[in-house]
Amino acid sequence: MSRRVARDRAYKLVFEYLFTKERSDVTYDIVCVDPSVTEEDKQYIDRVYRGVTDNYDKLIELISSCTTAFNPERIFKPDLAALLVAAYEMKYMDDIPMPVSVSEVLELVKSYSTEKSAAFVNGVLAGVYKKLKE
């Protein structure tokens, strides 16, 4: 499996978390039961899923500081899930270059969100990138 597919699965878990505010071991197991999911994929999915949920408030604060007139709780959930995944990768995963995180998450947004969402997410992530580089 590719990192892109593993990121897609982590994104879906984060998306679910936005509604329940609880990690779901059942959903995690369903996502990882596919025999094409390698141990490396599981480690990535687990790291991102747990990382986003464990650092949710910090990540929301970071995203909030880069949005103007948008309360993160009012951001379209598919966009917010993408922002959380990218912000987590950018802040905590040094092994993934920040531009790669942005690019890959924008592909998710193009698949799961609205036509205008990619521009919005890209703008917010540009702010996150700038803040993290300071």
C-alpha cells in the first residue's frame, strides 16, 4: 500500500473523530483489516490518528491562528479533517517534508470536499507552514 492510501485511511479516522470526539478501536480495526495494509502503513495510520486526537486542542489552536473570521468548529468537516492531518504531519512528523504534507492533503480535499475547499485549505496551510518555520 502507498503512503497516499494510508493517509486517506488516517484522514477518514480523523473525520469520524470530529463527530464523536472519541477514538474508535472498532473503526481503526476495520480500516486496518485489509491484507494490503502493511505493518508500516498501520504504524503511520496509528501515529497520525493518535497524534491528531492526542494533540487536538493544540492543532485546533494552530489552525485557528491561521484562519481569519473562521471558528474551526464551523469549518466544513472534510476540510477540518484534512487541516488536522496536515497540521499534525507538519508539526510533529519531521520525516515528511511540509510541502509533501500540503500537497497530499490537497489531493484528499479535492476528492472528498467542495470545489472551493482546496483553495481555502491551501491558504490555511500556507499560514501553518509560515508559523512552523518561524
